[in-house]
Amino acid sequence: MIFTDEFFMKKAYEQAQMAFEKDEVPVGAIVVYGNQIIARAHNLTETLTDVTAHAEMQAFTAAADFIGGKYLNDCTLYVTLEPCVMCAGASYWAQLSKIVFGAYDAKRGFSKRGNEILHPKTEVVGGIMENDCSELLRLFFQKKRK
């Protein structure tokens, strides 16, 4: 099996679809360590009535629990939407090796503020499955406006 960024983004996208079905903003995330998925999560802000319950934050907690430590410096985060400033800041403290995201977030994405919010060693790749990830978000908000 070939483990590519697209392979793992498809797994994050599955999480986003689960969020969509729960009437949560459809963002999904996974954390990968050595080609193994160690955490899967999706937005739970409505379910938990918690503005910090973003997919990334849920994934960081699950990954740290799996590893048994707070640092995820050999891990990659795959998330269907560009992380916000809060999640990017948390990735700094977790010392993630890499962040791969699907859709860009022109309004709330961390890159609007610059990459210095990330850990200096964190590699960033954006736009993986961008059309699919954007379309799911578009459908969700279109449904909300009806």
C-alpha cells in the first residue's frame, strides 16, 4: 500500500463527512505517526457546546493519549480545512512535524497571520483534495441558509 498525503486526507475527509451527518461544521482530522493513524476526530463544537472542540484539538488530545506524551514531533496532522489560529497555536506547542490541509480558509485560516504561529520545524502542505473539502463545507453552509 502506498501512503500518500491524498491517501491520508481521504481518511480525514471521512471524519468530515461524519461531522456533516451530525450537523457539525464538516471538518475532519487525523494524526499519523509512522504511516499509522493514531487519532481520528471531527468537529464537536455543537455537540459539546465548546468553541475549542475543533477537529484538530480533538485529534491532538487523542494522539497525545495514544503516544503517552504531549509532544507530537514525529507526527503529521491531516485536516480538511486550513487550521485556525487557535489550532495552529496548539500545533506549535505539540511540535508537529507536518500539517497537511485540504481547503484554504481565507477568513480564519492561520496563514492569514503568517506561518510564524507554527513551530519552526513544522512543514505545511495545503490544497490536498481542496475541491472535495471545499465542496463539503459549501454544501453544509448552503443547507444552513435554507
